[in-house]
Amino acid sequence: MSSLGLIILNGRCIHDKPGEFTFINANGQSVIDLAAASIDCLHLVRDFNVVGQPGSEHLPIEVNFEFEVGTPAAVGEVSNVMTPLPKLRWSEGDSRFYRDRISSAITRTTLSPNAQDNVHIISQCILDSAHSKPTTVSTINQLGKQRWFDRECSVARKKVFRLLSKFRKSGANEAKAEYLLEQRAYKRLCSIKNAHFIH
């Protein structure tokens, strides 16, 4: 990463001082989901956080940036701030299709010597690949909005969050086992509720 002029943000910001795990399952835990920023943009990074997410072995990461707003670029000057990319959603069933499309798109792409141009080129490959097939919105983040997601599901989800927090604080194997057991129970409960709601 340093050869590319990038700094890993995990473990370097206020809300991730201990360097939280980003992957937890029965075989172990690790920090495999990373965020990086170029040295030129480091002053824009305000915080980094590993977000608790029941129902997934990978915990989402969140990076907060602070940009100056309202300072128009001078005439003829190109703004260095990229337009935010839209949030892309797809189901597990779409992942293989997406992986094949993005691999094919990047293989066909000629990269530029300019790093900023490459950011735009790769961003466009991602957008084209994600939008090339209609996708479903049935993601973990959408569970709370599903009609079958009732009070029992909500209570189970909160329990998973509490146990994840307990494991993060203690790092104990018992706390990890308890978290993973409850996470499996939560997934099973959601599957049952969803199946009964459909039928």
C-alpha cells in the first residue's frame, strides 16, 4: 500500500483505536476488510469505524470525510472532489454475475498513467457492471424494513449487537462462541419468519 502512496485507516482513527476485527466466524477473527486513503487526502479523513452487523461474518467499515462546501472552483479549474457514487445493492445470487462482469470489464480496460483518471475509469467499470443486471434489494441492511421483521426479530438482533460488543471488549473465546451461536440463531429466525410470511 505504501508503494501506492496509500495509508491504511484501520486502527488509526478515534472510533477504531484498538483496530477492531472486520471478520468473525467459528474459525477465527481477523482484519481483512481495509480502508485506505492517499497521503494527499489524509487531511480530509475525520473518522473510521467498524460497524456491527448481525447476520454477516464480515462487519461493514465506515469512513467519514470532511470536505469544504461552497467554495466554487475558479474558472477553468477542475474540481478534485469526486461526485459520490450511488449506493449499489445486489443479492447473494447476483454476486457471481457481478464478479464475472467486473473482471471482464477491468480486463478490457486500459489504465492511464494518471491515478485520478484510473479512479474514474474503475468507478465506471463498477457502475456499469452493477447496473447491467436488475438486482434485488433483499440485503441485511433492509431486514428491519421487511414486513415479516417483527418484535421477536428486533429483540434477537439487539442481542446479537450486545454480544458482538461484549466480544469486542473482552476478546474472550467464550464471548466469541456466544456471539456466533446467537448470530446463527438470528439468521435462522429471520429465515423462518420470512418463509412463513411468504406462505
